[in-house]
Amino acid sequence: MKYPELICFDSIADNLSQFDCIIDVRSPAEFAEDHVPGAINCPVLNDDERIQVGTIYKQVGAFEAKRLGAGLVAMNIGRHLDTQFQQHGKSWRPLIYCWRGGNRSGSMALIFSKIGWPVAQLQGGYKAYRQHVNASIQEFANTIQLKVLCGTTGSGKSRLLNTLATLGEQVLDLEQLAQHRGSVLGDIPAAKQPTQKMFESRIWKLLKNADHERTIYVEAESKKVGNLRVPDALMSKMRESACVSIAMPMTERVNLLIEDYAHFVQDPQQLNHQLDFLAHLHGKEKINSWKKQALNGEIAKVVQSLLVDHYDPAYTKSISRNFSKFNQAQEINQTSLSNADFELSAKQIISNQ
């Protein structure tokens, strides 16, 4: 076989493990936005160099830009060879890709093939991978079997998902993948949301590895989780799938939310900042009342009032309209926050498959 071998992503998506290493040669900024799962970043042009070459291309000409770029690319590939890839023997098989055209990945792939490594280059680069992800998520939505956990805010849906996972069930935790709890108060401290593309890559990877003959449990979500949008095909599938309705006493719901949102208890000013986003719905007088209670340490009162006045009415209004099988949902009464009760609820759900 002649190397570098040019490979289509569709042909290897289910067998990426055939490669010893997946190398993304794009700039660090491109890599951070999204990349093929498991890839490492070995840029042949860093962010500043890529800008420099692009500027020369626009202001001077293509020849001058290519001449500059060739020198930088050769220098960077040499550095990678002297460091990261020095220990690999001749049977080492990497897959290399860049954005689309293949110039950056082609340079590294050519040098690697001349060394003697059986290197593969991804045809169409990252753009081809993205096209595969988008098409696959739509296809997966037609084949997966979902069961949607519904319930008012604080009813333990996320904890129940985790419990189902510990019992060996398949779970699609969109809030975990999105690094957000899915409401105006849902920011997770010290956790930055991924990009939209990275979010979709995470969904694709999970669904690709799932057994589509078995149920996948997912929490009822709106179209957006924080700043991220749930893919339309997946959202449509969720809304037409079987449901489980989770109920929990108000006192326990308040306790759960205080546990999960402990950062607001520790820093009520942070909570008050987020409450401002609800002013258009509840008016300044109500918001100011909640803020005063928060500063006075009356977090439980604020939480219960938010549930009664904001979250519960919104849930009641939207759930039956958006999830067509909610009226036939299996009902689960989660009586406490104990691990034993969550396990009992999870087993009741599993037994009803």
C-alpha cells in the first residue's frame, strides 16, 4: 500500500482504535473549539503563525505566504519529531488531519511516510468529520430508544440518571455534556461550557458507542442547555419518546437544590446577580424581595418561592405540550434524598421497560 493513505472518515468512524494516534495539526484555537475524540494537538502552525501567514497571503501574495508557511511548518514538524514522536517504532500508525484542504496535514503525513510510518491522512479533514457527526446524530435519532425523565425542578432527575448509570443502564446526560444545569441559575462554578461543536461531538461519541437495541435514559430538557442547543433531530426524538414522571416532596426538593447550588448559599451576591435575569417575568419588587432574603441567609425561602412562583408554573405549562407521551408516563414517587431511595426508584423504572 502506498503511504500516506487517504482515508474517508465514514469508513473509519466505527474503528478509530485501528490507529495508534490521531493527530490534529490545526492551531490550538481550532483544536480547542472541537476535534475528533481522542485526538492530540500537534500544530504545524500555531495561532500567531497562522494569522501571520494569512496576512501575508492577503496583503502580499500566495507565493510569499506559502514560502513563509513552508518554513514554519517544516520547523514545527521537526520539533514534534524530536519530542513527541521520537519513541515510536516503524509499525506505529497515526491518522493525521487538518481543517479541510489537506495542506497542513499533507505536509506532516508526507514526512511521516518518508520516515517509514504507515500513516493515514483524513480526506476532507475536520470538515468531513463534522459532516459525519451532523448526519450521524440525525440517523441515530431514528434508531435509538429513549426514555425521558420528567419532573419539576429539584425532583432529582439528574441524580436518578446517575443512579441508573451505576446500575448499568445507558444514560445520555445532556447537562453533564453541556456543563450546565439547564436553567437561568444553572451555571456550574469553575466549569466553562464547551462550544456548540464540541457539545455535538460529545453527543455523537456517546450515541455511537451506545447499544441502540437497549433503552437510553435522558432528562427532559428545553431546546437549549445554557448557551448550547440540543440538536433538532435529538430534541424531536426526546419529545416523542416514552416518559417517566418523577415527584418529590417540596421540602426535599428545596434541600436538594440547596445541596446542588451550594455556591449560591456561600455567595448570595452571585445568586442575586442571576435573579436579575428573571426581572422581566416577575417584576423588580419580587426580585428585590428574593434578593433581600438571600442576603439575610434565608436561602430555603428563596428556593421554595422560586419553585412555587417560577419553575413549577413554567414546567406545568410546557411539559404536556412539548412531550407528547407525558400523559402516559410511569409515575415515580421519590420520597427522600437517600441513595437507597434513588436506587429503589431506578429499579422501579428499569422493571417497567
